[in-house]
Amino acid sequence: MTANRKNSREIVEAGLARRRRKEATFRATGMLATAVGVIFLGVFFGTLVMQGASAFKQTFIKLDVEMSESVLAPDGDLDLAYADFDGLVRDALRRGFPAVSGRKERRELYRLVSVAAGYQLRDELTSDPSLLGSTITIWVPASSNVDMLVKGNIDPAIDESLRPISDAQAGWIESLQQADRLETRFNKALFTNGDSREPELAGIKGALMGSFYMLVVTVALAFPIGVAAAIYLEEFAPRSRWSDLIEVNINNLAAVPSIVFGLLGLAVFINWMALPRSAPLVGGLVLSLLTLPVIIIASRAAIQAVPPSIREAALSLGASKMQVVFHHVLPLALPGMLTGTIIGMSRALGESAPLLMIGMVAFIVDVPGGFTDPATALPVQVYLWADSPERAFAERTSAAIIVLLGFLLIMNLAAVIIRKRMERKW
Amino acid sequence: MAGMTEMKITEEEAMPEARSADSAVEPARHRPMGATARKAVERVTELGEQTVGEVRCENPFIVTENVDVYYGDNHAIQNVTLEIGKSEVIALIGPSGCGKSTYLRCLNRMNDSIESARVTGKIALDGQDIYGSDLDPVALRARVGMVFQKPNPFPKSIYDNVAYGPRIHGLAADRAELDDIVHTSLDRAGLLKEVKDRMDEPGTGLSGGQQQRLCIARTIAVNPEVILMDEPCSALDPIATARIEDLIDELSQDYAIVIVTHSMQQAARVSKRVAYFHLGRLVEVDETDKIFTNPRHKLTEDYITGRIG
Ligand SMILES: Nc1ncnc2c1ncn2[C@@H]1O[C@H](COP(=O)(O)OP(=O)(O)OP(=O)(O)O)[C@@H](O)[C@H]1O
Ligand SMILES: [Mg+2]
């Protein structure tokens, strides 16, 4: 007996070194894997922020504009909708650079400021008609090429023919800078405008609202349907071949490529039900189909995690099945269900492929004001901008991605907080 | 012949368990055993169809007649006939896996929620067939309360735990009446003093013994006629156990109590009758004194003297 015991102790001790080595190797591998992941993430976020940060700023030029009646209303009556505000801007630029002469040169000069300048003047005059005839000092957005040069995204050293800014323009910009007539400020337009062909006017508000309306539809449909399905499948459905089949199909559905849901949406919602194309309503319907399996699976897991002893306690007191579910199971499973829903929603928010199928990839300038207005979504906007040739859209693409990631981060944080807050110990 | 085969299985079942106990103790155990065995009169040895002892009682409240329970193909309860009287405490004892919990759960139809479980035979509560089509298990469970092995308070306040039953059954007309039910139930469960200033705290924050008394309070708040207890003290220390046993004693004046226990001492202390189960069969039922002093079945004797289980 004692000999035996001593023997086994020796065996254990002999094997100890090997066990420790294994453990150390495993730990090192794990650390390496984590490090690789963190590095990739760092590179990803780093480049994104480096490219996108400048999009949150925009270059502005200070102009002294004379609200000349002779330009705005050459024949006496002023029609704000058709008045030539661009002419005012051109006048102001010409007065700023009196030395510039010749058609071609002047055209280049005019191209320093954005077309937004004219709209801005119109807005000024609309809000204060007494300005007519006076001279006002106003900051107007520079054109995107000027913006790029100022931000250093265009290299002035390369050959003139290879860059969108001519030497003359570069010179004018420099003189503007010296006269303190050029400034970079926070790019409000990025958050208040819809899409535009002009990068300095393009904003994400349209896409943001499109995504918002879609997610509203998705939450309103997918959460109640998903939770109800999960409760039914877990608590009420008899175990049979049918319920097994349904379970397998739901799990499969969660893995179906999202573009397939887009095709389904196109066939069912647009072609058959004749819902409008490009509408957040249809996008929301498609995304609900997409997130439904995720929510059902998460909700079922949450229901399964409710300890059976709680059910038994309630049943033994004479609670009916419904009462057990609604008084005990649901409150305990709710945090898990909400977490699953938020994760499903963040997946929906990041989805672009199915939206391409239902026409949400159109160029839409107006910010959608409802569920049936044409709209795009944030990831689709990213796709659209990434496809644009202008250099200025590149930084806006990154900026849109940063905003998208910000929302995803907030949603996932909310999921964590809900779980922490609501999860009770039992 | 059938009895013989079954007996063999019994011994095979029993032996490894006996061996698993500290082997040094075993010979010591056998000596007094042999002495008692010699002193006793002739005993029934085979595990047959027939239950030894008195399955009937004077004033039967629960009557189970030829009850069989199957879990799929597993015949967990075999032809059990037993009567349980009004305001009596009956203890169910027997080795692990013999079907005590299964039998207990037949009495309030908790087996309904196990999909593979199938119950046949007749079980009547106060003359009413509880598996009859006209009886709703919800109504039955309001009359037959249950306390589980592991304390399982709801993750709600102490007050809400006790008030839950009366609330769902609409037993209280107003808040004052509900307060009254909660207080009396907690008082009868011997918990009121300890919790009366913390009624809003979670029931899960109590100690194990307190939780179990909370569960008992929750059960009696519904004012049942029968209380089923499945090893209610197995997770408790001796002091908490003693309190619960006192409580059972007190409750037995108003309720029929069926208690499953692994502790022979507990069975001896609290019960009026004892039923010994073995491999799904009810082997012997009798007055507690008789069972413990002079069991009539060999298996019962083996069990209570510590040779099985
Ligand atoms: N839910 C179930 N599904 C299938 N078989 C079960 C189930 N519950 C119990 N059984 C089987 O029924 C038999 C009796 O089990 P039961 O729980 O009634 O024993 P017990 O006497 O209460 O044992 P213990 O003293 O260990 O609690 C066992 O063979 C067990 O495997
Ligand atoms: Mg048991």
C-alpha cells in the first residue's frame, strides 16, 4: 500500500514538468493570437482615423459680397428662386483678385469656392431681406479641390497637369491664407446634408436617417416576432419531427448569405407586394428576416438558461404554463433576449448586400422623412462614396465608416450594459 | 422465478454501493446485523408484486391504486398501491433511484412536465381522480403543495415570494389581506422574526435554511391540503434541519405531509408511517415504530440497518 502510494507520487511529480510546459506553450499561443488580433484591429482603426479624421473639418473662404440689386434683379423684381447668387460670388472673387483677367483664368478663380456659396447667400437674403444692396462678409465653403490642397491631400510639388489645382489657383489660395481669409472649421455639412455630387456638400444625414427608419422597422418586427417564436418553440411546441425540422431551418437561416434575403425581398416585397423601391420600409422588412433567426436563437438560449427549479417552483404553486412563462421565465430571460436583439440590430445596421438588391443603392440627395421615402443606408453610402473618383470622397468614406463603427460600438455597449444591469443572480 | 431474478439484480445493485463505503467499516457493520437477523422471525425475502405491511389506512385522503410510471421504456414505478391519511406524516425511504421522487411527483402531477413520463393506475385525492379529464392540474397543485430538495425561491423579494401563490389564485381580496397571509405563512414557517424588517430584500439573499423555510412559507400561503416534501433538509445543517422538522411536526396537525428522506433518523422523528421503496416497487409500509424495530421484509431490514444505500 505505502509502496504503491510512493510510486504514484513519483509518477505525478515526474509528469509535472511536462504539464507545466504544455500550459506555458498554450498560454504563449493564446497571447500571440490575441496580440495578432489587437494589432490588426489597431492598424484598421489607425488607418481609418488617419484617413477619415480630416473629413470632419472643411476649408472655408471669407468673401465680401455685395448684395447688388443689379445682379440679383436686373429687371427690377427680385425672385429669390432664380436670382443669380452665383454672380454675386463671382463678383466678390473678382473684386478680391482684381489682377485676374481673361476668361480661362477667371473660371479657375471661380472654382475656388463651392457651389454651396450661392445657396448660402440666398439663405442669408431670405432670412434678412434688408441685406439687399449692402455688402456682407461671409464665410463660404471652399471647393473640394481647395480643401484637399489645404489639408495636404494634394501634393503641390507634382506636375501641374497631374493635379486638379493649377499653379495659379495654388497662388491665390496662398494669398487668401496670408490675408486670413481662409480657415478650416468643423464640417457641419457632413452631418446635416444628404448625399451630393460635390464632395464638400455631401453628408451622411440621408444615409443615417435611412438606417434609422430601417432599424425602427426591423426592431418593431423582429423583436416581438422573434421572442414570440422563441417562447412558443421552447415552452409550448411539442417535441416532434416538425419542431426539429423548424429548429434546423432556423439555424440554417442564420447562416444564409445576406444577399439571398435581398433577392427574396425584391421578389416578395417589391415585385409581388408592390411596395416602393429604395424605401426604408422594404429595407427594414428584409433586415427583419435577416435578424429574426439571430433573435430566435439568442432568445431560445436565454429561455433555456432559466433554471428549471424556478419553473418547478411556480408550477408546484399552481401557476399555469402562461403564468410560469410570463411571471418567471420571461423576466429572467429578457436580458439575454435584449442582448441578442441588439446584436442582431448591429448586424442589420452593418448590412449592405441585401439593400443593393432592393434599390437602396440609388443616389439620393434628399434626407428621407419617412418610411416610404427613397433612402440609402450608412453602409451603402460607404459603398457609394468608396466608388467615387474624387479624392475628397475617400476621406468622407472613412468618416462614414467611423460614424458607422461609432453606432455599432454604442449598440454593443448597450448590450453589455443591459446584460450587466438586468442580469440577476439566482 | 421472476422474484429470484429480480433479487439477483438487487444484490448486484446493492453490492457496489456497500463496497463504495469505507471498506474498513464493513465488517463492523455486519456483526450486529447478523445478530438482529438471527433474533428476528422469518422475513419475506423476494421482491415480489405484493407490498408487505399495511398499505391501507383509517382515514384515507390520498389513494393510489396500482400506479405505474414509465420514463420512456424505464419502468420507474411498478404497481404501487398506497393510502395516505388525512393529517398524517408519511415518510418515503429507499435507496437512490428507487422512484421516491417519481412517486411523489405523481401526487401533484409534476410529472406532466416531463415529456417522456407516463402515469397509469388510479390516484385519487379526497375521492377525486386527479388524472381525470375534469381535473385541472393547476387546481390540483393549489391543493397539493410541494417543497423541493434544493431551496428554490424566486429571484424576487421575500414578500413577493410568499405572495405569489395567493396572488395568482386570487386568494386575497385586498392588500391588507395579502399582507396578513404573507405574515401568517412566514410566521408558521418560523421565518417571520428573521425577515420581518427585510421583506423587500431578495429571497435569494437568505441563507439555505432560511430559503427552505421561505419555500415552505410560500407553499403554505396557498393553503393546500397536502404538502409534498422531496428531501427538504438534504441541503441543510443539523440546526436548520431541526427547525424544519419542528415545523413539519406543527404543520402535520393541518396537512397531510408526504416526505421523502434519506435520513432514517428523520423518518423516525417526523413520520407516523414509513414506506420503503426498492427498484420502483413499494416493498413495505407500516407504522414508523414497526418498520424501524421489526421490519418484515428482508430488503427493508437491509436498508435501515445500512446494508443497502
Ligand atoms: N426526468 C426523468 N427522465 C427519465 N428518467 C427519469 C427521470 N427522473 C427519474 N428518472 C428515472 O426514474 C428512476 C427513479 O428516479 P427517482 O428520481 O424517482 O429516484 P429517487 O428515489 O427520487 O432517487 P434519489 O433518492 O436519488 O432522489 C431512476 O431510474 C431515474 O433514472
Ligand atoms: Mg429524488
